[in-house]
Amino acid sequence: MEKKIVYSAIQPSGIPTIGNYIGSVRNWLSLQEDYDCFFAMANLHAITVRHDPALLRRRTLELAALYIACGIDPEKCTLYVQSQVPQHAELCWTLNSLTYVGEMERMTQFKDKARNHADNINMGLMDYPVLMAADILLYQTDLVPVGQDQTQHVEIARDIAIRFNNRYGETFRVPEALVRKQGAKICSLQDPLKKMSKSGENPNDSIFMTDDRDTILRKFKRAVTDSGSEIVCSEEKPGVSNLLAIYCAFRGCSMAEAEREFSGKGYGEFKLAVGETVADALSPVQAEQARILSDKEYLGGVLSRGAERAFKAARKTLSKVYRKVGFYQGE
Ligand code: TYM
């Protein structure tokens, strides 16, 4: 039987946080065993806000090395850089004509980014979800493992796929978002009602995947907790609940187990335990990432093989799309 197809990506727009790890990469690890997985460095998406070209290039490679260091196996998955597969931009253009401006204006992330980058509300920022739809649909994806903040974009990819199929005949598989119940939204350590983000202004909001042990312990020590002293997961305790979710993700335990472990303990001890768990987990990943990054030949080989595999799959879908919409492709 043919394996189902999984697609996901991260933007190399900053240093990934443990939110990116918990909400996405961690969930890819088990999927790579049973599915045909495509994991990309979404660098085309990363230029929708102002960026430094040299840094973008470096972050792209760092992200690739991080995927592998986290356990993504390039022999099992297709690991590639989005800009190396031109079909993404080509399909995006085609899908643009089936997408309404009003739909894009309603996207939560667009509204947030337009607010935060009021002097640079460019077409790319608005078109971002269509490019993401193109990423997903190019590979005839079944499942898209993402964090909660990306579900609206997967939803629009589904709408666009259905719209295209209705207009031109069956062409795209209609994908589904795969969102874990726990860890789908890791929040800022300073403001637990806000998402932890790689592009946040205050570095104390986030634990970056490259933070060293002291930094990690310090950030957790300063993390905002809630009134009261009980260590339980509840809506009234967003700070404690967030720390518990982080702890569970790195420990691989359930919420009930974590609550039991910290029952009767104080916030200080709890935050230290979370910090140590995260630092212990990240330290080998960081060493492995550095090792992979220094082996340029290996990493270059992985990415060129990945781009080749992705290109073949993408070309097949795009050629079908072009035929359906009536683009001349030679005799
Ligand atoms: P990006 O780079 O913002 O985030 C990458 C992945 O991490 C998840 N995530 C989180 N999960 C839990 N808690 C958080 N605080 C947190 N922050 C981020 C995101 O949900 C995402 O899964 N547009 C996408 C990248 C992309 C993509 C795609 C994803 C481009 N094409 C096709 C899936 C399919 C983005 O900017 O993600």
C-alpha cells in the first residue's frame, strides 16, 4: 500500500524556539517511520518581513542541521530548501487566481504581522497563506503536522484545494492539519497568554534551541507564574500550565504524572526542575547541530538530494495543474 504523505515546514526567520520544537519537529519524529515525509526550510516565506540576506542563508542551514540533530532522518524523509524547488512559486501564482483578497485580509497572522510591521505591509505578507497552500498541495499531502497557530492556514489550503478541484476537476488531495492536544501552543515565559515566538522582542519570552544551560535556567527562574501555590494545569493558571506543558513535552510524561510529581512543591523548585529538564534535553541536540553544520559536504549533499526528490514530486503535480488550467506545455 502507498504510504500517506506528510508535509511540514519552518521559516528560517529567526532562531527556532522550544515552541517550534514541541509544536512541530517533535511530532515529525514518529511520523517519519510510517509516512512519506517532506520537511522544508520555508525560506520563501521568510522574506515577507525585512531580513538580512546573509543571515537568512545561515539560518537556513542552521535549521536544516537542527532538524537532523533533533532526529529527522534524511534517509527516511525528504529534507529540502523551499527556494530550490521553483514549483512552489509557480503553483502559488496559479492558486492566487482562485483566492480572494478578503480571505487573506481575514487571516489572523496577516492581521498581527500587518500591525507589527505597519511600514511594510507588502503583497508577500498577504500572499503568504497561498504560498503555504502551494507547499502543501504540491506534494498531494494527506497530513500537515503543525502547531495551533498554523491551523487557519491549513484550513485555507483545504478550501483552495476543494475550490480548484471543483473548478478544474479532481487534482489535489485535500490535506488535514495534525495538531497534538498537548503542546500545540507553547506560550511566552513572560506573558503566558501570548504565543512563544522566534521573532519576539523580549528574549526572555522564549527559550531558543541554541540557548545555553545558564540562560535556560535563568529564563525559567524569571518565568511568570500565577497567584496561589498549587502546581496544576488549569485555565486560571496559564503560567504554571505552560511550564507543565513544556516539562511534559521534554520528559515524555502525561500532565497527570507531572502534576503528581510536583504536588506539594514550591514554584522555585518547580521552575528549576523544568529548566534542568529542558537544558539536559537541548544540550546533546546543540552539540549534534554544531557537528552537522561543520560538515558542509554532508549537509550540502543531504539538501541537494532532498531538493532533487522534492522537485520530481512537485513537477508531477504542477504539470497536472498546468494541463488542467490550460497552460501550453509544448507538444
Ligand atoms: P513557523 O516557522 O512560524 O513555525 C513552525 C512550526 O512551529 C509551530 N509553532 C508552535 N507550536 C507550538 N507553540 C508555539 N509557540 C509555536 N510557535 C510555532 C508552528 O505552528 C509551525 O508548525 N508558515 C509556517 C511555515 C510553513 C509551513 C508550510 C508549515 C511554510 N509552509 C507548509 C506547514 C506546511 C510558519 O511560519 O511556521
